[in-house]
Amino acid sequence: MGSICGLLQDSLSLGVFGVAGLTKTLLGFGAGYISRKINVVPFFRNFAFLLILAGLELALWKLLGFSLFREKLTLGGGLTLLQPFVTALVVAALLRVAGKAGGEVS
């Protein structure tokens, strides 16, 4: 699923094709493994888990782009650093709403 979403993201962006697919694949496997070991269902634990994953995704994405494709390391005036926080907050809230609407999300 991570590969498909990442490749779809790459096809819609102007960046290098394959970087988002690779980062989402690697972090998807890591997230699945870690979420089996610890309980990430409570909202704040889920938010912290997603914040760490989103931060790692951004760092890995920038690192791959810089090391493999010699892209510049840009932070968009600091706005890029808000992306993991906003992503984690939105996804944790959506999972909370989906859990209340149809039972717990597994």
C-alpha cells in the first residue's frame, strides 16, 4: 500500500519519481512492526507515533533526494517542518472519528 501511495504521490509531483514510494514502503513496514509491539490506539499515543513516523518520512525523503539525486536540501522557509505535525494531527483525529463512528479501528 505504501509503495502504491508513494508512486501515486510521485506521479502527481514534480520531484524525482520513486523517492516517496521508497520512503513510504520502508516506513510502512516499520510502522506495522512497531504497532504490533506497542498499543498505539489511545489518541495521544497515536498522535506521538504518527508524529515520529511523519518526521522520519520527511527526513528520509530529504536524505534520499539529497544523496541519490543531488537535490538541494530546502525547508520552504520552515513550513516544511510543520508538515509532520499537521499530518499526525489530522490522521490521529480522523482515526479517532472513524473509531467512534464504526467501532475501534484496528
